Amino acid sequence: MPAVVFACTLDTHAFDSLIPFATALARRGYHVHFLAEATFRFRTEAAGIAFEAMRHAEDADDIDDGGIPCRTDVARRLVGFAHGVRRHHIDRVRGQHTSLQSLLERLATRHPGEASVLIQDTMFLGAWPLLLGAPGHRPTAVLSIGVMPLPATDAFIAPFGMGMPPDRSETGRRLHSAMDAQLRELFAGAQAALGRTLKRCGATRTPPFVLDGMLTLPDRFLQLGVAPLEYERHAPLPSLRFIGLPPLLPSAASLPAWWPDLDTARPVVFLAAGLVAGGDLDPLVLTTLYALHNEPVLIVVAVAWNAQRFGPLPFNARAAGSLPPAALLPWVDVMVSHGDNADVQHALSQGIPVVLAPEDEAQRELAARVVHAGAGLQLTPPIYAEEILAAVLTVLETLSFLAAAHRLREAYHRHDAVATVIAAVEAAAGPGTAAAP
């Protein structure tokens, strides 16, 4: 039976996306290990999975990657995106690689001759040295689980971070080509840092462009979500497969006292935003509550409401810090969110249209895909109460949004994400490795 190593970045969403698959494989008898930051130890071990803490060996050099003139807001955002990819992911490669090698060596000693499968999230780059020729223990197969919109470039699609719909025309292709050249220029410092780091780790081959390699280097890329929510590509990715979502697990948390209020003729608006740094309310919460406080809707807010600090809730709002999605979503008519991938996809998988106010590149890309699929609206900053009110009422009153969300729900229901990942592990590890169901 193969050993299965899960590896994820310092991203709660990535961990939340991987842990259901790790739990399912462990229950089937696989030797499952989870390599992650120490902050995830408790939740991993509570699920009965062996935990391995990531070592830290960051490669932060002095090469300037911010000297390119930024004449537009989009260029400034993309420079920030490139800087974030470098500091949060590329600079962590050596520590991730060292941690992964240490774990694979111990597993090879403990289970000699057995296959090993690595399952990583989109942005985990710690296996890149091995995939590009570095010596050491290489897993039998490397599978990636996509936890964000597909970042790889394509002739039909504007580069990741632009938040633009696809354009298959010749004019669109030329525009995308020019944008891609600009993106690579803005990423030049990050790409150079990646090459140096990989060489220090022993890699012998030149890495692909970082956003492309996330999809092309793994043996299989299993994307959370469904094809109708993604753009059609000019150059299909052979390793790509859409797998839907793992099921929402029931929560042991007690339901708030106001839960029976959900059984109402009024539309239920779920506000999937909470607190920001310092414990203050996210401005989206305040603006949405103000926008809808006189409307015949019931607003549900995912916040442990402190009336002394935040003031009284509007009469048509209910709040709780712990809201189990599996129990809540069947009551919801529309969701308002910044665009967290898990929140949005779980809403769409239940046939719920969305209103999105994205803040970062991944959220903008997801919002653009939702709009392209017809299942919601996107707000652009600065966001005022009038815009939120108009967007929520438009989504509630226009049947096409609900119909599009229902089409996506049907697409999600055609997948079994857990079964697909288990099958991919068994296929990658070779015949005779399947665990008992």
C-alpha cells in the first residue's frame, strides 16, 4: 500500500481543501502524512493523520523586482502579485524541499519498496527541484489539487490577475499575447529568483514560467470545481481534470438560537465576510448591512457579533461566529462575498448565485469566471451601499442568475471528488496498491 504525503502552503484555504482527501485516504488504510506549517498540527492530528512540520529556510535575496514603471492600476496590482508569489512561495521553496526530502527519506526507510504519492496544492513549489532533475527521493507520482482558478497562460485567456473574460477573436489573441509579455516582464525578478533557488536545491533543468509550471509539472492536476466555471482553453492541458468538490461535512457546533428564523418567506442573504486585522469588521459587512437594512430580506452574517463594539445589528440581520455551511446553505438565496474560492464554489454547488467584491488576483479571476458563467455579479471598488443593494436585488429578481447557478449545481453533482482522488492515487501507485474500501 503506498504512502501518501500531503503538502500545502501557509494558506488556510489550501489546508481546508486538502484535509478532506487526506482524511478519506487515511480511513481507507493508506499511510497518510501531512506536511504543513505548525499552525495546522492540531487539526491534522485531530483527524488522525500523522503531521510533519515544515522547516523554514527562506531564500530572500536582494534582487529588485519592483523597478518596472507601473503606469496603470492593473500593472501596480500585478507587480504586487508577483512580489507576493515570490515572498510567500518562491522564497519558501528550499525549506519546503528540505522538509519534503526528509519525510520521503524516512518513509523509504520505514516502508522499503513501497510506492509514495505526493498530493500538493496549486502553490506548493517544494517538489519542483525533484521534478526538474534534483537528486534525492522522488515520489512515485506528484498530484496537484487546484485550489484557485487555473493560473496557466493561454491564447484565448488574458493572463492570470487581469480579471478579464476570454476572447477567442484574432484581436483578443493579439491583446492576450501583449498582456502575457507584460506579465512575464513584471514577473522577471520572481522568475529569476525561482531559477536561483531551484539551482541551489540541485535542479538541473530550467523551470517553466512559474504560473505555467504549477499546472504542467505535476503528473496529474486535479482541479477543484467544474469545467463550466472555467474558460475554454486554446491549448488543452493533458494532465488537467475537473473533480468537483468534496462534500461539506456536518458540524458538531450547536446552531444559534435564531436558526428557526431561516424558515421564512423572505430571501436569505448570506454575508460571507467577517473580521479584518485588529478584530474590526470587514467594510463589506458594514456596507452590506447598511445597504439592506430596510429591505424585506434576512441577512445572515458569519461574525460573532459584539454589540458593544460594533453597535446593534439591523432588525433583519442575524449573526453567529460559527455557521455550519452544510446546514446553512440550503436556506440561502444569494451570497455576498469577497470571493474566497471555497465559499463561492460551495455556494454554486448548491445552486446559489453570488455577488462578489474581490480584493486580490485569485478572487478577481474567480469573480470574472462567475460573471462569465452568468451565476453572479462583480462589484469594483470603491463599493458603495447603493451598488450592493442594486446588485443583490438584481440577482434576486433576475431568474437567469438562478438558472445559471442551477446549471453549475448539476455539473458539480456529476462529480465525486473524493473517489476521483483515491482513484488517481491508486492509478499513480500502480496495480495491486488499492486499499480496502
